[in-house]
Amino acid sequence: MSEISKRRTFAIISHPDAGKTTVTEKLLLYGGAIKTAGSVKARKA
């Protein structure tokens, strides 16, 4: 199976402060795309 055919695209949509970043980091961590979770910093609006 080619690398491109293995790719999937999806969206995570929810209210502010509902944990989207946490869920996304865990998916990337468990999928092997990142080595450590918790490196994303909150931005001030």
C-alpha cells in the first residue's frame, strides 16, 4: 500500500477550551508523528 493511500484527513471541531489540542496531541503521539506531548503553548487572544 502506498504512503499516500494510507493518509486520512479529518477535523476536530468543538467549543473553545474543550480539549481539542490535548486530543490532537495524543493522536499525534500515539501515531508516532511527535515524540512528546505538551509542547503546544496556549496563545493569548
